[in-house]
Amino acid sequence: MSEDGNPNAQSAALPGNCAELLCPSARCEVGAILLGIVGADGVVGYLSPQIQIDHQFVRQAHAGRTPERRFRFSQPCVESRCLQWTEGHCGLIDRALQAAEQRPAFTLASGALPRCSIRHRCRWFAQQGSRACQVCPLVVTEKEPAPDLP
């Protein structure tokens, strides 16, 4: 893939071995990268430089709400061992792009992409290019459950 976001072209920045790609929507586990913090508006704010989380962070993060509702984590992509893996690629970013494009007020912004510490190894970027980066801040790994209606 090229830096201009063409998912059909190879980029020199991407590793040759897809097993080295990182999932930008992983779980809160020891060794994961803390990619960002979910703001009150539901948008992820990215952290730089990378922070690899340890036992203490995991323990403290689990003391409150589900950590994945408050933070975004990254770990190596496990491909077909993941429930999101569909027909040889990550289905989550495909669904996120489709959902965003169906919103009347949403348009993929051009210009600067979010400052992300994993882009050069990101599964979503490798698959969808800059389009993935434009919707990535809107993806929260664990959404709050909808309240029960009377």
C-alpha cells in the first residue's frame, strides 16, 4: 500500500510478514500498547510515544469500567484466530467504514491524519489506507450497553 492510502499498493513502511501487523482494537492485557484514551465525546485521543502496559496498569484499569470502554489498545494481529477476521482480512474496519459512510453528516476528511504510533504496522492501515485512519478515532472497542427501555 502506498502512503497516499491506496490499499492495493505496497508500502515500504509495512513489514513483509503480515503476522507483524498490529490490531488497533485489542484487549487490555499485559504487554499491549496503550494506543489512546476515549474522550467524553467518544473519540479516541492518541498517545505518543507508545506506552506498553504492565500488570499494575491492567489491575488498575480493571478496577473501574471495562478498560476497553475508556482506552484503546494494540497488540499483534492474530488474523484467523480473531472473531473479526472475515474472508482473509479484518472485518471490523470494513464495518466501521461502512457505518461511517452511511451517516449523512459524515465525510472522510482529507488532510492530516491522526497522530498514531502504530500506523507503520497497523492492520487497518495496511488494509484500507488513510481511510482507516479517518474513522479509527471513532472506534471504541467496547461500547456501553444500550439502556433497557421500559
